[in-house]
Amino acid sequence: MVRITLATALFFAASALALTPNAAGARDVGNGQGAQFTTGGCVADADCAEGCCAGGAEDEAGNEVGICSGIGAEFQNGKTGCGFVDPNADATIAAAQEQVEEQGF
């Protein structure tokens, strides 16, 4: 018999709800070329293929960052809607460039 405590269940539920951008698209963060895929990181709408950078995602430090979203999904899972402009864009772009270097692509 497997026992799952309430604390364990709450931990996994909270982890599942955490919204973070997909790091595979780090090279498209902040370039304004509209090449970022849905669920990739962004600093403004111009980064995203669908033209929607939604707030509400978090980076590893817990800072709010943008996540490219499809129209109609910009408020799902705690996102705050299209038009997000990252107030810490320079730091977000620098972190994305570090990820690109680590990933090698």
C-alpha cells in the first residue's frame, strides 16, 4: 500500500502549478523577431510567434517573467494576459544567453 501524506500531495500539486518558460527556446528571448514558440520565455510581445507575451511565469529566483502564449490561453494557469513587458529584461536576456551557452544551441 502506498501512503501519500497531505504535505506530499500539496507539494506535488504546487509544483505542478508552477508556471515557468520552456528553456529550450532561450535563444529567442529578447530578440524581438517573433520566433519564440508558445511556452517559451519572452520579455515583450515582439518575441512571440503569436504576438502574446503573458506575465505570471517565474524564473528560478521567483521573479515574474514572460511566457509566450496562444491567444485564448493568455490567462490560463495564473498568466496575466498579453502585453507583458519584463521590467528586468536585461537580467532575463542575460540569463537566457547563459542557458544558450550551457545548452550549446
